[in-house]
Amino acid sequence: MNTAISKMKYALLGLFAVASLTAVGYEWWFVWPAEKCEEKQAWWDPKDHQCLTPLPIWNWTKRKPGSIPPAKP
């Protein structure tokens, strides 16, 4: 009986250690990089684990936001 309790104690301790490492690994791999990326005001891509910088359209068109192009006669 005593050996069964000892085996169960170690099994549960091992299960707890694996669950704890899994939780920390999930935080390290998914949550912490996403939080750092959002602090930089960037976009987090969970598929590729990349922090991406948004590019506004006026960088390409060289027009100021809110400006309307002149109408052609």
C-alpha cells in the first residue's frame, strides 16, 4: 500500500511539472511576443509568429490623408 502511494505521489508530481512547463512554454511562444508587438503599435501575425509594421496608403500614393484628387474636366 505504501509503495502505491509513493508511485502515485511521483506520478502526480510529474504530471504537475509537465503541465506547468506547458503553460510557461505557451506563454513564452505565443503570449509574450504578441504583447511586445502590441506595445510597439504593430500587428502580430500568429501564423508566422512575426511582428509586422502597418503601412498606410499615403506612403505609396504620396497624398496627405483627407486630400481629394482634383476632378478631371
